[in-house]
Amino acid sequence: MSDLLGVNTALWRRGGVRAVAASGLSLVAGGLHGGLIVYLGIAAERLHQTPAGLALALGFAALLCVYLAVLGFALRLSFHSAEAFGYGFALEIAQQLRRAELVVVQRVGEDRLKASLTQDVATLATGASQALGMTMAAGETAVCAAALMRIAPEIALFGLLALGAGWLLRRQSQSSAVFSAQAQADEQRFAALMPDLIDGFRDLTQDRRKADALFDRFLGPAAEDSFVSRSAGIAETLAERRAGSLCWAVLLVAATFVAPRLGIEAGTVTAVFVLCMLQRPLTAVMASWPDLAVAGAALGRLEELRLAVTPPEAATAAARPEGVATPAAVRRFASITMEAVTFGFSDAGGERAFSVGPIDFALQSGEIVFLTGGNGSGKSTFLKLLTGLYPAQSGAILLNGRMVERSAYRSAFAAVFSDGHLFDRLYGIAGYDAARGAELLDQFGLSGKVSIKDGRLSSARLSLAQRKRLALLMVLLEDRPVLVLDEWAAEQDPAFRELFFTTLLPDLRARGTTIIAATQDDHYFHCCDRLLTIQDGRILQ
């Protein structure tokens, strides 16, 4: 019951008037259907006494027309409300992600985000539809139950006893909803392994031991657990349905054969007919309950995710300094200064796991600065601080001598990180320079492999080095004043490394671009204006 209430409450709160109207119309449509059932039962009993039934037929036809009209509106409104509810939730979380900090998103985890914004959203939309269907069944059941209490109270009492017996039998068994929720969790665990199987197929093919370990220790057990929990859920559902059908059969036998023996005759035909028809909505409710429980669990996960990626209002307000620069002003880049800046990560227990700083650093317009250091020294963290992707936990970062709002500050940078994502569209690039794009494609050796049409990139399969070149090409088309590169040349062959260090970087500086690049290519350290070394999160002078 808590799952039904939770899903309906969330649906009404988020869906507004449309969702409330969908629930109300579903309840009315169910009530009208229950009224049709009761009407037919009464008509059958009266026609048994007198065959003249034109008035009854006309009354039934009128009630049927009203029911069909309301049902049509209810179904359309319910479908749109359920879908808008699920995917509106996803859109809200996506909007929060636009404003979330990178550290928050990294803490939540890529797998959880993907699972929630795809599987949980679809589950929630289905659950909302089920909840509205159960509302319709509730209206039908309420009308039928009220009619039974009015027409044949003794048989209605039999019905209550049968329902009580079914509820007790269900309480004695494990709920199928528990197994359904466990099955979904097992399926998500199985789905989370798919990137290892698909993206890592080449490595698995090369090393049989990896493939065997993946299948034997992870994929196989996850699939087996999913099968077992889903099978248990189906078996439990079937057992619950058998118990419910048995109780209902006993009730019908009692109403049909036992009630007349006890002198209960008035309304018996109507009561038996209503009870026969009432089994359908009650069975539908029982069948929907496991899906509703799964939807309730998905709703809980989505709410947790929404809260996790929603920045506190105080933190949002604190992130807005008094001096707010426009993106156009930011592009008139002269200098960046970091004054005693620190940043750190904490583990699950709240203990500081890694930190950088305090850092004092200045970058002047037109410079080429190389950053070197070993793995884990803090190069990537420093670059994320510099570009505004990580917030400084202490100290200050000044652009052109003043503090500016970080979203505007970030617009000064174009960056290619070692773990960056390659988009297939030129998002946010207005007035695409086709000549410049063709020039870069040719310079990067991508002509004939990649084409740009209507702001979209079409390409054949590219190697990792080619993908990095394409990523650099795309950020260069943004024409930002500062270019940040994180080990960009690591995967390039010697010819392209030579091109990058001796031709491309000087060309970019001549076009007015300031460059800071993390690199280990000591053969080309002479190509920079300054070489910085970072060690244990601090810049060595």
C-alpha cells in the first residue's frame, strides 16, 4: 500500500492538475464500470421475474455511452501523465546535472547515473501507469462492494471473509514484490558488466583468462541470480493467484449453493454476477502489485539521485561572487592567477584521501606552459582546478585580476582531457567555420575519415590516436582563448607528435591562443615558454 501511495503522491505532486485529473477520471471510469456490472446483475434478476426489459436496455445503453466516453478521456490522460511523470523526472535530474559540480557527479558514479536515467525512469513510468490502473480498479471494486452491501449484505460478508482469508494466505508467503525488486537489482548488476564484455571485447579475445574470469565469476553468477530471483517471483505470484482463485471459488460456491439453503434469496443472482465480474479487477490489482513495488524502489533511487546532484542553495549562493563577468569579457583574456588554492578528495569515511595545494600560479596571455609529473602527482586535478571544473576549497582564482562567476570563468577554456568524451555533434558552436574545419581535418590526417555536415560528425572507425585528434579539432573550432591539454600526445605516433609540438602549438599561439599542456615528452620541452613540475599535488618552482 505504501508503494501505491508513494507513486501516486509523487505523480500528483509532479504532474499537477493533469495527473490529479487522470487519477480522478480513472476512479470515475472504474466506478462507472462497477455500476455497469451492478446494473447488469439487477437487470438479469428483474428479467428473470418479468421479460419486459426495454427500459432496462435503454438505461444500460446510456450508462455504457457515459462509461466509454469517460474511459477514453481517462486512458489518454493517464498515458500522457504516466509518461510525462517518468521522463519529466529524468529531465529534472538532467537539468540538475547541468548545474552540478563535477566532483558530485564523479561521486555518484557513471553506472548509477546511466541505470537511473534509463531503467529506473522507464520502470517509474510503467509504475505510474499501473498505479492509475489500480485506481480504476479501486473505483470499480468500491462501487461493486457498496452495491453488494446494499443488495445482499450476508453475501457481502462472505466476500469480506474470503478476502480476509486470501490476505492471510498472502501474508504467510513471501511477497512476490520482494523477488521482483531483487530481480531488478540483479539485472542492473548484469547490465553493468556489459561494457566489460562489449567495449573490452578485444582484450577478452586476446586473453582467455580474462574472458573466463568475467564469465565464470561475474557474468554467469549475475545472470543466474537474476534468473533465480525472477523465477522465485513468478512462482510466488502464481501461488498468490492460486490462493486468491481458491478463496474466490469458495465464495462463489457459498453465494450460489449455500446462501439459498440458509434462506438468503433476495439479490442472490445479482450478487453472484457481481462477484464473478469483480474477480477481474482484484486479480489485476494483485498482478500489478509486484511491478508497483519495483516502481516504488525506482522512485526512491531517483529521489536519492536528484538530491545527490542538487546543489544546496547556500553553496549556490556562495558560488556567486560580486564581480560577475560576461562570457564576452572573459574572452578578453589577459591572465589567470591562483593564490594559495587547495582542493582535496575524501574517502567514504570523510578522511582526506588526496589533495593538491596550496598552489600559487600565474598564466599570462600568449604563453605555452608545459606541466610534467609522475602518475598520481596531481596533474589532472590541477588542470580541473585551473579550468574551474573543480571548485577551490580555499584560496582564490582570479581572471584578469578579479574573481568571476565560475560558469563564465569556465567559458575561457577549451580542454581535451585524457578521459574525455568525444561528441558526435558540434554542440554550442555557432557559425561553424567550414574552411577552418576542412583545414584542420587535412592537417590532422582525418580527411576522408571524418566529415562534418550540418554540425554533425560522420566518421568511420577511428583509432584512439585519431579520436584524440578529432577531439582536439572540435575544441579548436570553439576558438576559446585558453587551450588545456591533458597528455594529448601520449597516443600519437612520432610524426603527429612532431607536428603537434613544432607546428600546431606555434600556429595556435600565433592565432592568439594560450596553451597549458600536461606532457611527459621531454624531447619537446624546448617548445614551451615555461616548464612546471607537479609532485604530491604541489608545483615545484
